[in-house]
Amino acid sequence: MTDATTMWQHYHQPASLAEALDLLAQYREQARIVNGGTDLLIEIERKLRAPQAVIDISRIAGLDVITVDAGTVRLGAGVTHNQVVAHPFLRERAFALARACWDVGAPQIRNRGTVAGNLVTASPANDTITPLWALGASVVLRSARGTRTLALPEFYQGVRRTALEPDEMLVEVAFPLPDASARSTFHKLGLRRAQAISVINVAALLVLDGGTVRSARITLGAVAPTIVEAVEAGRYLAGRVLDDAAIAEASRLAMDAARPIDDVRGPAAYRRAMVGVHVARALRELRDGRERDDFPAHPVMLWGVSGGRFPPVSAAVPDRAPIEVSVNGQQYVSATGYDKTLLRFLREDLHLIGTKEGCAEGECGACTVLLDGIAVMACLVPAARAHGAQIVSVEGIGSGGQLHPVQRGLIESGGVQCGYCTPGFVVSGASLLAETPAPTTDEIKQAFTGNLCRCTGYVKIVDAVARAAQEAHS
């Protein structure tokens, strides 16, 4: 068991899938797979999990690959939400999935969190399961004993329950490439504009022949123990013209398919009503070709020139090996910290206290740092994962003893009050300008969806980045 300061006993970083599967066979129920860590580390911090061993697969070469071959789309176990969002072919042919990935968390979360991890967590409110169910996806499960493939309805057995065996790992998500005439979208209702858990979510996939529906699939999330397909609604739409009357009836049938419960995010009656509202909106958008109207043409990633892919390791990193890491251009070797988060490691072991702990759950962004050029929440990265990596924290954002333009902009615009959130805003803002030197106001707001401020109201912070961009071009 872990104690108040120790999160795990063993932290393994294999260099190959075979090594990872051997470790799973060894530890079985006592092991947890981690890639992004955006769910697992929170569960460990809350004492919901106490794994003896954590097996980090985020540095295994080839797992973060998206392929389209022979009419099948395949997502490796390491494919992140932002990699899906950035994939032009998926945005074109599987928009519902791209939109769902975009609605997950914030840039720092999407840069680490994976589609496979979202599926394995198995919450009915998880955003990517709903569109993948509509797309007819299956999962490939592998162990040292062999491989098996399950369709999503076979994989899910209840709330946070799947068919995964203790020695198995989800290695791939696959779905048939939708027909060129197919159109899809995803709707999410949350209690805030970003970083929200779904009250309900909806995916709709239509194959259209002019104004007539050839086939339809409508799936619903957060309204039952697992994802629900509104089968009767899909059958009703097939062969019909997608007019207002047909949309109204399909929405009613979708409401009938929902079996929600009352919980802290909303009562069952409200959820059921919102299913009808969002199914109707989704169908109208697909009919009118407006499903992409509020989706950014150039989504903000906060991953610089990395392409969103972390460098793999060529050999397994030994358990409890000293952490050798470059932070702000300075090399460190530490024999401690392997059982901590990167946030605690920076503050407690390297004594770099600029990075702040606000929530320790990936909600506030005060701990944002760059990991190999990619913005992440340090509270959701195991410290051992930083071995061999390049880290930039707020202390390293400036150059040659000079403030970064974002830092000067914050001073000049009055964008700092208590200052606690400021390090995260500085790192996110600097990352945005490296990626998009002349951002629009909307792009600045996209970059800051993972950063919370309780003082300023955000206007002056957004102004600060606009000032910084102008300074760079003056």
C-alpha cells in the first residue's frame, strides 16, 4: 500500500509492448497501466487506487500512431486527444470523434490524455466512447497469452467495468472508415464551458443521399450505466427526409432510450429533456451543414513544433533509477522523487517553487510546464516520467535574464492580482505565441481553457498576450 507521500512502490517504463505485457503478467491486479495519467493519478491522490506497480507505456515507440488502411481507422494505445483533433482526415471523415476529443479537458489534458485511456476508464460520461460507439468501433486487447478483439458493446459491462483481464492491455481502437457521404457530430452539455464532465452527451452519424437519410446511428452518454444507442430513433430516420417533423420524432425516440439517474450534475428528468434538445440540434446541424460552425479552423494545441509526440526511449528505464532531467537548460540528477508527481518533484526535490499547486487534479493549470516542448499539467505527470526529458517551468520562460513578452504584458495590463495562477498563464501564453505568433482573441481564450484565475476576470490576462504578440511584431 502507498502512504501519504508514496504513490507507488514500483514505477516501470518499458521500451516495448512485449516488456509491458510481461510486467502485466507479473503484477496482474497489483499493476496499473499509465500513459497520460489524467485519470489514474487523480485516483491515486484520492486514495481510490493504491497500485503496487505502475507501468508507464507513454514512451513505447509506435503506440501513438493513427493509421487509415483498407477502410479501417486504427488508433494506437498512445494516441492523444489532441493528436486526433490535429488529424485532418479524421476531422473530415470522423468529425464526431474529433469534436469529442476537442471537448475533453483543456490543451494540457489533451496533450497527455489518450483515447484508449478514456475508453478503459469506462465512465458513461467519458466523451470519446459515445462517438466511437456510433462509429462501430472495436478494441484490441493483448496479453502475453494472446490477442482478442471486442466490439464496444461487448467490452463494457457497467459503470467503470470492462472485459479487460488483469494481464491485458488495450493496444488499439479500430473502426470502419465512414462512407464519404456520411456526416457526424458530437454534442456535450456540461456545467461550464471547458474542463467539464458531461451532464449528457450525444453523437449522431448519418449517411445522407441528398436530403434523405440512408442510415442513422444516435448514441447517448451519461444517461445509463454504459453508452446507449437510440436504436428506434435510427430506424425511424432511415429512408426519411430530414425535415423538422422527422427531427422532432427522432429526438422524442432518443429521449425514450435514455435511462438517466439523479446525481450531483443534474436530475434524471433534466437529463432526459436535454437528450431531446441536443439530438435535435445535432440533426439540424447535420441537415444544414453547420456542424463545424463553432469548431476552430486551427485548434490551439500548446505543443510547439513537437507535433504532439513525446520522444520514445530506446531502452527500459530501470525502476527507482536516479532521475536525470534537464530543467530550464540545467541538468539535474536526483536519487529521490520517483514516487511523486512532477509538480512535487520540482518544488520539493529541485526547489523550483515557481510552479504552483492549486488543485493537484489537473483543473486549475497553475502547475503548467513544458515537457519536451509540450504543455502539460505537472500534477498529472509522474516525476520518473521526466527522466531524460527537457522540462521548462516558469523560471525558464524568460531569456538572458529578461522577462518574456507575456510576463511584460501581464505587468503592463495589470493582469496579475494575487499572482498564484500567474506561472501557469505565463507558460501557456508563451507556448501559444511559440505556436501561433499572432493569435486571435478566440485563440488566446482557447489556450487558457486549462488555466483558472479567481481574481482578474481574465480580460486583462487575454490583453497581456495580445500585447505580447504586438510587441513581437513591432
